[in-house]
Amino acid sequence: MTHQLRYIIHLCLVAFVSCKSSQQVSTDVLVIGGSASGTTAAIQSARLGVSTLLVEATPWLGGMISAAGVSAFDGNHQIPSGLWNEFRDSIYQYYGGPDKVATGWVSNTLFEPHLANRILQSMTKRENKLTVMHGWQFNHVTKKEGKVSGASFTHQQTGELLTVNATIVIDATELGDGLADAGIPSDIGLEPEAAQSDNIAVDPAARGIIQDLTYVAVLKDYGNDADCTIAKPIGYDPREFDGACTDFVQDTTRKRPSINAQTMLDYGKLPNGKYMINWPNYGNDFYFNPIQLSLKQRDSGYNAAKEQTLRFVYFIQHQLGFKNLGLADDEFPTPDRLALIPYHRESRRIQGRVRFDMATLANPFQNGNTLYRTGIAVGDYPIDHHHKKNPQAPQQLEFYPVPSFSIPLGALLPKEDDNIIAAEKSISVSNIINGATRLQPCVMLIGQAAGTLAALAVKNNSRPSEVPVRAVQSALLEKNAVLLPYMDATIHHPYFKSIQKIGATGILRGKGVPYKWANQTWFYPDQPVSVDTLKSNAENWLLIKGDFGPYLTIAEAKRIIQASASALYKLDIAETVINASCKSAGIIASDDKQLITRGQLAVLIDTILDPFSKISIDYLGQMQPL
């Protein structure tokens, strides 16, 4: 064979391999990562009618609620909302109702991780505008004219290359890798200066420290006579877990535990005789900061976290005597039966168009704050930081009291105009606030909002930052997603949408109350309307002139609305329109001298004046001229 012939054959082979080893696809919306928020973002985007591609490295969907094994919802139990509520209803349906999933004391809703994946896979398959691709590892974002235009991936088994061209990209990776590759400015870990502005003192030496992560195991009860004890792990020393429960306490310098071994296990008790092993303090939390590391470097740290979890499992089986509890053989499709991925409590956080911080979260309706008007996702969990495995980290960030809260839309958008949207735990929040916004229901709702924003940007042929705040909120309300966390005016309330819309203007505001593990915000829909408060809150939204009593009557409310319609909204309101709105608010003609309730007034203002739609707001929640 001549040298020339060999060269020709070589070129042919290279061409053949190249054809087989790369592909290129196009889509309207690309979601990088099938995490909790990535999955809901993709579903919502597809439901709004745009072609959506979700690319995920693992064979599962759901991230922390499935692949990471944290199958116990933290928070939002009393705030059903959007896709989070839809997913929870599927959990209820599978097990037989809410009482069947209140199996452990850490949550009202616990479930087997594989079921979460199954439900989410089923939800995605029902969307004909959505394609899901598994087994693809994210490489890089691609850019066109300086703007993000897609991403490239490598298949983990075949090495095949995939390039995706997209109009809008959502980064829903666990650590914000797409945002970093796009060059989006971000913050990592504790920021002493920002923490001080949050009224929390942090030692400057703690700069950059993130929360502990956990490699979750699920144990299964194989029966009293079973001995499922794993081989003794290398380096095992029971003193590592001294103080995890009252059944093993030797070092008196450690914080003394208050619960026994069985109660410790019942913390994460799942249906069907299983236990989620995700125990803080002297359990299997593990300090490792993988955010800026390569995949290979990350794997090294993750393996160390796995080894600690296996030592803890051995401690539970051998030292505490639970030999009948073994690694579940019907949960994770992994050789070691541990979770597919670690549970990351923290990611890089973009420097967004707005930054959600303690001042805004703690007092959303006071001190001139207006970000609540731009709310797109809700949460009620307190600020919970896991820092016990790093002695350099502050140890006082445990369940800092705050009310329930709304995440502002601008927190999903980088400062610089781009075609990429942040989701999962990479949104623009302070490090302190991340301890509340990182929880599963909240993150799922962030994803739904990200998918809404992306789809509307595609439909409007605009950048995400050009999509009106009210357009995103309106689309979310149509899907029964909550903007403001009013626990006494949920999606099941007859005035739900009106209360949400008028609440988002600030004409009628709620009251936040810190309360244990499930913080609250109340709207009080059945209470009368304080005239003084209304005058203070409704300035520029309503024309309120004349003499009034301390509380507003129905007749006075009608008068204010008619005056406002003419003077501010340039509307000529017919009597029939007012009567129809009164009827929808449960008001009859003979009630005019009665006091109007806050819920009734919300309905009248919404249906007659519609300030929510007619008066635009910016990402700070500031009113724009009519």
C-alpha cells in the first residue's frame, strides 16, 4: 500500500469518525442541567409553546430532590404553588394522601428518591415541545456577537460532541457552571461586608466559605433478622460521630445531643421502611468547596464525602446496633448504592440586576422596599446554614428568624444584558439569604419562573431583561404559581388572583411573621380596610379624597374607584361594570353601608381598574408612568 493511499484512507476514516462523533441541534430554549429548577424550567417553557431542550449528565431528573437523595421537602407546606404543588399532588396520589408521606419529623412530605425521578420523567414526557437528553456533560457555553447563543456537551459514554444553538439559555446546573463559563460576574461563599449589611457579624477570615455538602444514603429495613452491616470502612473511628445522638457520647467538649438514635433516624424516615441519611452536626455533612474546581478535582472531594457517609452508615449499623438497616437496593442506580450526586447547599451566586438580601427579606413592605412587587417565587423556610464541618465558618447561622418571602425577578438576571438566565441556587442573593432560598420547593418555583421568562423572551423576540415584569407574573398566575406568600389567601381562595395582583401593587399589603420552621405572611382578606393605611399605601395608585371613617365602607370604596378610574386611569366606568365586580366580590346592593373587606376591595380594584396590568413596574418594583 502506497503512502498516498494510506493518507487517503486515513482522511476518509477521520471524516467518518467526525461525522459519527458530533451533532448539532437548535432550540428556542436550552436548559443546562436537569436539577430541581432545571426540570421545572423546561416543563414551564414547553407549556408556554416554545421548543425546549433539557440536557442532563445523569440518567435522572430532579437534582437534589431525587439524584441527590434529599427527598424531604423543606418549607412551603402551607403555600401550594405552581409546579411544586403539581409535583407534590403526584406524591400524594402515589402514596395515598398527605398523611401517608408525613413519615419523618424533618418534613411534612417525604418520599422515595426514585419516585421523584419517575414523576418528573412522566411530567416531561407529556410535553410535546420538550426534549430531554441524558448522559451529556456540559462543556462550554457558545457565544455569538458577544451574547450567549447555546452550549456544547460531551456524551459521557461515547465521547460524542453535541452543540446546541439556542435563542435563550437557562443555567440550572448545581454549581452555576454555565454562568461561570459565560463570564457572568458572581460571588462565592461568605462575604463579611455583605453579611454585616445583613446585620450578621462574620469574621473576615471566613471569606469564601460555603455551606457543608452531603452525600446522602438511603437505608432500608430488611427485617429484624437481617444483618446488612457493610464492610468496615478504611479509617473508621466511631469518635468521628461522637455526639450524633445520645446513644454515643464520649467527648464532653462537643455540643451534647438531645435525641436518641431512633429519633435521629426518624428525622428522615421515608415511606416503605426507608431512611434518608442526611444528618447534620456530627453526622454525614462534609466540608468541601468544589465550585471553582475541575470535574476531576470535584470527584476527588466527592469520593471523600462518600467515604464519610459510608463510615456513618457503618456507625449506625455497628455502633448503634441497626444491623437490619442496609443500603437500599431499589433506589439509586449506582454501584455503591449511594446518591447519584452530592447535595450541594450552595453555588456561585450571580451579581444580578437586583440582590435579594436580609433588609428586603425581613421587611418587605417597609423602609421603602418595593422588590416584593416583582415577586416570582415564594418560600417560608428560615435561614438555615450548615457549617459544622468547617471550624473557620460562623456557627451562629441557624434558623435566623424571618417572615416568608418572595424572590424578585431581577435576581434571575445578570447585571449585564445577556441571553442567559440563572436558576437553581445561582440567583442573585446574599450568602446569608441563600440559607433560605436554597430549599427544594423554593428552587422548583425559581425554575418555573426562569422557564416563563425564557419562553416569553422567545415569543417577544427580545432579551430576557426586556420582558415586562408583569408579563412574567401574569403567566405564572395563570399556572397557579404564587407571587406573594399569603398563607390565608392561597390558590384555593376564591379571590386568589385578585389578592395576588393587588398585593403586588402594594395598594393592600400583608404582614410577615417569623414562626419556627414555617414562617408566615398574612393578607387578612376578611378584615376591614384601614383608611389611613390605604391612603399611605395607595398613593399614586388610587385617588382618595374626602372625609372617611376609620374603616372603609362599600359605598366609599365604590366612590374611590370611580374617582380613580376617571382621574388616573382615563376610564369611563359604567354602572353595570361596577355591579358585576361587586357581585364577583360577594357584595350585594343593600350592603353599601357595610364595611368592605380587604379581599373584596382587592377584587373591585382588580376587576375595575386593573392597576396590575395597566401600570408597569421595573425590576426594582418602581412604578413606570402611565
